[in-house]
Amino acid sequence: MDRRRSIHHHIISYLFPSSSSILFLCISFLVSLLFTTTTNALVRLPENTTVPAIIVFGDSIVDAGNNDDLITEARCNYPPYGIDFDGRVPTGRFSNGKVPTDILAEELGIKPTIPAYRDPNLREEDLLTGVTFASGGAGYVPLTTQIAGGIPLSQQVKFFEEYIEKLNGMVGEERTTFIIKNSLFVIICGSNDIANNFFSLPTTQLHYNVASFTALMADNARSFATTLYQYGARRILMFGAPPIGCVPSQRTVAGGPTRDCVVRFNDACKLFNAKLSANIDGLSRTLHDTTLIYIDIYDPLLDLIINPQQYGFKVSNLGCCGTGLIEVTALCNNYTAAVCPVRSDYVFWDSFHPTETAYRNIVAKLLQRYLNRFF
């Protein structure tokens, strides 16, 4: 509490400076520390470009613990999750270490990790540099999130509204508008719609075929991007679906005796990605002064899975946790599932989510391909 009061004091002093020039300089310096990054950037941004924060929505790929206090199977705030995270702490990230948006924040020099908005230990100053509202189990189709017991995108937006109000209270409306306008908004969603809704629920297939269901997903994604634009977001990155048919759990349940990649799952992902890309391209032409980009995650991950040795991996068809066949969330635990000794040998941490090493490889590829389009 004392720390928070101190931060408020510095901000107020900045907005209403003393007549003493020495005091003013000291306060300005302290406030500049508050608003600047604490991590050295690993990539070079264009001159005069500022990225004050990364703001994240979506599913378990970028959840950092928002589900920790929910009654749901879609949470992982227990060992061995987090075994390679700072302090070996299971924060609720669905990996052995960092997730993609943590790595992106690190690469851009913003901060080492992007915390969960619902983390009870969230510091007020963390709001200035970004949080994740993402929730394990979330999807573009509301029923998808309802099945998993996660936080739907509609509620994630309500939390974002709270976030804006808190920023306004901390730094004022003008600075808040600047932060929202210049931050990177990352949306990663869609995997659960395909794997846990369309291909898992016969009732869904009574109402939709794969074409109409992926169209529903892509239309909902476009609406979500439009909503963020209406809140002032101007740098929006919409990620497509990965090759769900090649993740270990789906190979186990639907890949036959030889656990092949499930073609119909991957075809659905590619169909959704094509529709999402078209929707985002069309929307970007209608929204003024906006960077709205579709990000292909399908090909970079598939490349790791098909050619693991080229990237220093040894295993790409099994997860590191337990047998690697089916263990995810509750089945990946310290009591019934041993963990592989060298996580960096594996593309996948559990049977659904990649390792930090795989994420780092993918983020590096994406930055190389898309960074010059971000700004």
C-alpha cells in the first residue's frame, strides 16, 4: 500500500509541479522511470516509435493465471506447470515457462512478463505496461467458453473497461488515450472452438458444417477487433489458429493407431484462418489510422512439428509431461505424471501447449516476418 501511495504521489507531483526547479527535475525523473521500460529491447523498433504496453485477449496460449480461482478444468496453477518459470512458480501459465506474449514483451523491451489482470498480486504500475485478460478454454463462439468454464471474450472486454478506468485514475485521460492508441493488442483464440466445440459436440454439427462454423468464428473475431478499435486500439494483431490436428492430444484421440496428424482438424483450422485473414484485411481497409494485421501461427508451428531437428528439438509428437499422449491441465500433475528432464528437447510441454523454447522460436519467426508491419 505504501508503494502504491508513493506512485500516486509521484504522478500527482508530475501533473502539478512545484515551483522548485530541483524538486521538479527529481519528480520528472521518477515519473519517467515509471513510464519507461525495465527490460532491454532485443529487437530494434523504428525511430520515434513507442510501444507503452501489450494488452492481451484470448485463450490458454496467452493466459497467465486469470483462471486460477475459477472452478474449471482449464487452469494450471500447480506443479509441474511453471517448472522453468522464474522461481519455478506455477502462475497459471499453460506451459513450463513463459508464454508468447511474455516473450514478445521481453523482445520489445517492455517488461519481462505480461501478468494476468485478475492476479491478486498485480501491482498498480503493471497496468501501465500491459496485462492479459486471456482465459484458458475461451473461444470466439460463446458456447466454447461455457463448456470449459473460462472467461468469455465479452467478460474479458468488461475487464478491459475496468482497466481503462483504472488507467484514467492513475495518469489521466490524455495519457490513457496515448497508452491505448500506441500499445500492441494481441488476440489469440480459436483453437478451443475447433477442438473442443465443433469436433467434440455432435449437437454443434447438427447446426453447422465446418464451413458455416468457421465463418461464425471469423465473423465473431472481426466483431471483436471492431470493439477494440472503438475503445481506441490502433495496433491490433489477430492470430490465426495453429495446426490443432498435430498437437499430441488430438493425434492420440483422433489420429488412429499411428497417431498421425488429424487432417480434418487441420483443414478446419486452415479454413478458419483463410476467412479470418479475409475479414481482417477487409476491416483494415475500412478503419482509419489503424494497424490491423492477421498473424499466421499455423505454418511456423507446423514447421517445428514436421522438422523438429532443424530447430534443435528431438520430440514433436508427444508432450514433455507424463506419457505425452493425453496429459494436459489436471492430468499433468506432480503425483501421476513425471516430467521429461530436458524440456528444450520437446516442442510440446503438455499434450496441447508448446514449451517455452518452442514459443521463443515461433515469436522470433513472427517478429522477423511481421515487425515492420506493426508500426
